[in-house]
Amino acid sequence: MGDRNQGKLTTQVLSDHIAAAKIIQRGGVVAFPTETVFGLGADATNPTAVARIFSAKGRPGDNPLIVHIADAGQLPSVAMDITDSALALLDAFSPGPLTVVLPKHANICAEATGGLESVGVRIPKHPLAAAFLQATELPIAAPSANLSGRPSPTTWQAVVEDLEGRIDAVLRGEPTQIGLESTVVDCTTDSPTLLRTGAISLSQLQQVVPSTRASVDNGSRSGTEHLRRSPGTRHPHYQPTAEVDLVDRVSTVPSAAPDAAYIGFAPLPDGNWMWHEVFDSLEDFARGYYEALREADRRHARRIVVELARGDSPIVDALRDRQRRSAGHQP
Ligand code: TXA
Ligand code: MG
């Protein structure tokens, strides 16, 4: 190790999930792929290991982490008072892009949940994630594996771009399939409350538990109540360095400038864009959105014009939510 690296970690890129699991068991932090985005994992029962996640990301300590388990059999060791609605939602959507918030089991350290008495639990479907979690034999606290505030990583290279030298290892995998973070549902009360939209939409949740309600912007719940339940939503999220301008339809697109990038649906609006990415479907847009924001930054775009998602797909609300937040709008 040269002088320049003294006191710094070297981040290993691993293909072996068993080696990655061993690092976790020794109190290390390892990024791993899931079907939504890459996560940054550590032993959820170990306060020192969990503290390293927060410092690697520069994440505010009051923003709770999601605890990942390999299968539903581990649920009683991470959460308590598991409600019927939580069981119904898990049965319908797990393993998959769903996080249920439940009363926390004492096994999970207070640092992992930002001091909350509740814990978000997720069982990912991604085969490599499942094998890695299984091999650790531990519950794994994992936020998205980006520097706090930046777009979530959907490739292992994006993890390295943000966290090289700050984490022990990244478990290499293909680009993630969904590209947006899981749907988070508070199941600590009888009627579940949607805290963050994702690939599973509100109406899909309501098909399983009809009393599920939206907590954001529907007038039925105050902003303060939402913040108390989901402290993470108060912090800036998903933002590139370039300024993001949202446009509703192609006819309102401002004229292209040499320092502006464009991200939207095909076809590309007229003009001389410095760089562009156009998608054919909402699913492709969701899958590619964060990487497109990062690519515009790599090319030093000053401004990114983003076409707001519209159309008929369960993912549309989640994509619009992330687009708004990447432009700095509050939920
Ligand atoms: O798809 C995902 O959810 C990814 C992968 C790695 O699983 N993880 C992820 O984690 O997006 P993160 O930390 O970036 O976002 C977690 C969200 C935050 O908005 C946080 O506030 C909320 O979940 N959350 C976690 N635990 C909670 C709890 N006990 N109560 C309320 N909200 C919680
Ligand atoms: Mg995140």
C-alpha cells in the first residue's frame, strides 16, 4: 500500500458471496446487488459495524436502515407483533421489492433503526443477494450503496464511484433489474400506510390489504406525522450534481443548450443536446434513470432536462416520485 493510501481502506471487488459473507461476520461493510438497487450491508446486531455504514455514506444518524433477511423464517428474530396485514403483504410480495415496517426485536441494534422502536424488513428476490444473506447467517442492515443524497447505484461500478476506499468490498453483479428502491409500508398499525412508493404500487397493495393508505399528500395525514413515521424522507435524495429540470411533455422542452443533457422517452426532442438517453418503456426508464443521471454528471452537464414519467404501469408513481426528488422537490 503506497503512502497516499495510508489509513484508507482498499475496496475489494468480489465475485464470491461466501468471501463477502465472511467479511460481514468480521464486522465489515460490503455492498451487494438486489433486484432494486445495490445495498451497503453490515451485521444489524453489531453497532460498530452499523456505524461504519453511516460514516461511509455520510448518512444522517436518524435515518433508519432496512434490515435484510434471507427468508421469512428469520422474521421472528428481527421483528415482533407481526400483524396479519404484514403477513398478507409479505405472502403476496416477498421475496421481492417490498419492505414492511414492524416493531423492532431487541436483536437489532438501536443504531440500525436510527433510534426508532420499529424496523423495516425486506427479503430480496435476487439470487446472489439471497445466497449472500444466507451465508452471513445474520440479519443485514443495508441502505442503498451511494454517498448520501446521490442517486442510488444500479451497477457495481457506480458503488465503486461513490464508495471506493470507504467500504471493505463490493459483491459484483449484473446491473439491477428494477432500478428504483423497494416499496416501504408501515405495518405497525392495523391499516398499513405506504411510506415510499416502489415497483409495488398502492393499488397492488390495496388488492391484498384494502385498508392500506397513502400517507403522502392525500390530506389525511399531516406532514409531521409522515416525518415521524419515515424520518428518511426529510433529507435530500437521488440528486446529481447537475441541476435537474422536469418537463411535462416534449412540446414544453426548452431549446437544447450545449451544456444540457436530456433524459426522457423516445423520440429525442429536436436540438443539439450534449448527451441524451431516451427510453422506450416506463420499465426501462425506471431501470436506467439513476445511471443516466450519473452519466450526465460524468460528462459535466450543467443541466439535465428530464421528461416526467406518464403512462400505465405500476412503476409510474415511483418513477415520478424519484424524478421529483432528483430535482430537489419535497415529497
Ligand atoms: O430497495 C431498497 O429498499 C434498497 C435495497 C438495498 O434494499 N434499500 C434502500 O435503503 O433504499 P435506504 O436506506 O436508501 O432507504 C430506506 C428507506 C428510508 O426512506 C427510511 O427512512 C425508510 O426506508 N425506513 C427504514 N426503516 C424504517 C422504519 N423503521 N420506519 C420508517 N421508515 C423506515
Ligand atoms: Mg437511499
